[in-house]
Amino acid sequence: MMNNTRERSDAIQTAARALLEARAVDITKQVDIAALVPALVEQTQCHADTAKRHIAKAVRRARGEAAATWGGARPGSGRRKIEQE
């Protein structure tokens, strides 16, 4: 089992992007991720679930969709302010 590090994750993501380019996948339409998973698993020796996540992320990045981020404002959350009389 490989160690899960940022470098390994970046390497898998780079391989996923290269796979999309090598297979000339049309990202404007729905992408058949399941067909691409075995190639990425063989190339990077990662788990199939990991391959699915990285391929989906590579497709979203290629489309220019915003990546999910942590933090930021959440309207309506937190404690309400108690007004002083």
C-alpha cells in the first residue's frame, strides 16, 4: 500500500489529466469515467475509487468549473447577536 501524500495525489491528478488528453475525451459532453478507471489504476497503482475521484476532478478542471473549497461565509450560521438593552 502506498503512502497517501500530497505528492502522490498530485502525481495521480497529473496522470488523470494526461489520460484525458491522450484519449481525446470530449469534456463538453458527459464523460464515461468508468471506462477510464482501469487505465489510471494500471498506470498509478491506485485504488479504483481514487481513480474515479481524480478523473472526475480532472474533467471539472478541464471544463473550468470552480473547485470545492473550505471556509468562506455561511449566511445564517453561528450564534445570533444578543442585543444589549
